[in-house]
Amino acid sequence: MRRTPFGGSPMAKRRKQVLPKAGRPDQRILLLDAAVSVVAKSGIEGASVRAIAAEASPTITDAVIYRHFSGKDELLLQAFHRVDATLYEQIEKKCDVLWEKNLPVENRLRFLWHSVWTWVTEHRAEVCFAVRYYYSAGYDIRAEEENRKIWRTLAEK
């Protein structure tokens, strides 16, 4: 087994970089959350790599972003998919009520709408981020096709 100049194998060193330390949040999750927060506050244009790193943690530098993502565009895309998936799951969980024969259709739709609206009001930063990303060029270039496929499956249910 090859050793690095500082001791330990190259794989052990790589594992230390990838795995978060016990009790510490994963840097990737911190960065995704920070991207959502910065875009919600400052818009896509105001979301620099430096601003996202600073929002994530005082110990995270710009270089850490490039360790986890190819750049700002990929970070924002992954953050959008994460927010989108959370909303999708929230709606999907409530879809079964739509087929409940014992309830009037108005009550079923009201229940679904109330569930979605509750999520939206409790996750304002995520919604603001999603809307801003949705209307950005990044969405058109990178996310639109995949996003339509995901939501099409829900519509088909």
C-alpha cells in the first residue's frame, strides 16, 4: 500500500475529506441550504460563490464549494432539485385523498390545497429560491426537462 508523505494511505486521506466528522453537518448540505438562503435574499445575480460559502459557515471557503460541485451553476441546480423534490414529496403524500370516494371533490381539493399552502408558507426561503431559479436562464438550460418529467409522473397519478 502506497503511503502519502504525511502518513496514511491516499484512500484514507480521501475518506477523511468525503465523510463528515461525527456531530458535524455535511458540508454539501450546508452549501445547498446556504445557496437557497442567499438566492432567496439576494437573487440569482447576488448569489456569488463567496456569499454562499460565507452563509454556509465561517469555516467554509470558496474552494470547498468546488470540492463538492463543479461551480455555482451546479450548486444552484442541485439546490433547486432538492427543494423541488421536497415539495413534490409533500404533494405526493396528500394525493391519495384525491381518490377518496367518501369525500366530496371540493373537500378533497381543499385538503390538497391547504397542505400545499401550509408547506409554502412554512418554507418561504425555499419557495422564493425556487421561483427565482425557475425564472432564471439556469433553469431553462439545466433543469426544465428533468423537472417536467418528475412532475409529469405526479400529474399522471
